[in-house]
Amino acid sequence: MSGLLTKKRAVITGAAQGIGAAFAAGLAEHGAQVLLCDKDDCAHAAKQLSKAGAEAYHALTDVADDADCAALAKAAKAHMDGLDILICNAALFGSLSLKHHRDIPIEEWDAVMAVNVKGVWLPIKHLAPLMDPGGSIITIATNRVFAGSPNMVHYDASKAAVIGMTRSLCRELGADGLRVNCIAPGLTMSENVLKKEGIQERTQSIINSRALKREMLPDDIVGTAVFLASDLSQSITGQTYVVDGGGVLR
Ligand SMILES: NC(=O)c1ccc[n+]([C@@H]2O[C@H](COP(=O)([O-])OP(=O)(O)OC[C@H]3O[C@@H](n4cnc5c(N)ncnc54)[C@H](O)[C@@H]3O)[C@@H](O)[C@H]2O)c1
């Protein structure tokens, strides 16, 4: 443990498993108290962190629901008496299959926008007021926005919106001394990605396009999140960091 995040209090959305659970574990390892939330039960993930010596809490939250996000803010206040770090990681991603834009059902388009766009705005709306100057908000997009990738147009549109919100919100919340930055990962072998049909072939072609010719695992994203959550990045806001092994070069 580095102690880099000692005394910091963090909420991570979409933390029941996958990259969100890795963020929670990484922040806890560096000394933060963590509140894990998800539409699925996070009790198991939080318990594992508690067993390892962390202060970890959990909440059942639909990030696209205003009342749920208000309740999440209350839970953060009750458990941790405030907040220093918010990672808006929850999204519809692992459950989506590749499809041409003409084949996307309207309901699927609307669900992706509700969770991936509104589900970033609502946690920030309710939780940023708990944060003191120095607080750090991290949003999660994707390198696909920069690569121009086919067959997930709704997902890519939602993540481009996340980058737009990151830039606008850094201006609004900068007045309160809060920072807002975005991480745009490349394909990462989370549990749900590993379940996707045809993933082995797609992964190999993506690996071939990277400067670093290897698979990325959830832990590969964690260091950037720890840096952006910590005071080491205290003058950085409104930025988007692509973490993809040198796939997209900007
Ligand atoms: N894995 C990748 O290749 C990759 C690449 C780029 C970006 N990302 C982004 O990283 C993040 C995590 O990726 P992952 O692979 O772990 O995704 P995932 O789909 O496996 O996990 C997303 C988590 O969000 C939760 N969630 C979904 N809807 C929710 C809701 N309405 N309210 C609360 N929680 C909800 C899910 O239950 C799940 O635990 C996502 O934002 C994703 O878009 C992932």
C-alpha cells in the first residue's frame, strides 16, 4: 500500500465486477475508503476488500435513476462523512453485441443512452456537492471514439457524450475546486468481455494494431485512475487519457 489515497473517500459505480471492481480494489490498496455501487449486488466484492483490510461499503444503485443516485449520496455521507473521489464507471457494455446501426433496436439505443450518459450525469449531480476543493471525478469513455470503430454506434455515441460532459463539467465544477477527467480504455479482458462471442479473433486483431502487443486486463487501467484520483494530478482537469497499449495515437 502506497498511502497515496489515505484519508480519501471514494464512490465507484458499476463496481460489482469487471473494471469497476478493479478500480475499487486499486483505490483501497492505496489507502482510500471505498463505497462500491452497482445495479447488481456488490456485497461480495466489498467483503473481499474488507477482508484484505480496507474500509469498504456497498450500495444497490441504478445510476440512471435520480432517486437511487440521491440515496447513494446519502449513503456516502452516512458511511464516509463526505467524498473525495467519484469514478463513473457503470455502463451498458459487456452485455451489448456488435450490430450494424440499422439493426439496433430503439429500446437498446434508449437503454444505452440512459445508463451511459444520464448514468454519468446523475451520480455527479448528487455526489459532487459532497466534495470539497481537491475532489476528483473520473469518467470512463472508450478509445473507440478516437479510432472510429463500426458496429456499436449507440455505445460510441454515448461515450463521445461522456467526453463532452467531462469537458463541460470541468468548467462548471472547477469553480468549486473539483477536477473532472476521463479515461478511454481499449479492449480490456473483463469477465463480461471474455463471455462475448468471437472475442478471441477480435482480440487478436486489436492486439496486432497496438504498439504493445498484448492483452489488457482490468488492472491495466487502475494506475491511471489512482493517478487521476490522487493529488499528484492536482492541476489536471478536463482531459481524456487513452489507455490502450498504444492502439490510438493522438
Ligand atoms: N472492457 C473493455 O474492453 C472496455 C473498453 C473501453 C471502455 N470500457 C468501459 O469501462 C467500464 C467497465 O467496463 P467492463 O468491461 O467492466 O463492463 P461490464 O459491462 O462488464 O460492467 C459494467 C458494470 O456496470 C454495471 N451496470 C450496468 N448498468 C447499470 C446501472 N443502470 N446502474 C448501475 N450499474 C450498472 C453492471 O452491472 C456491471 O457491473 C464501462 O464504462 C465500459 O464502457 C470497457
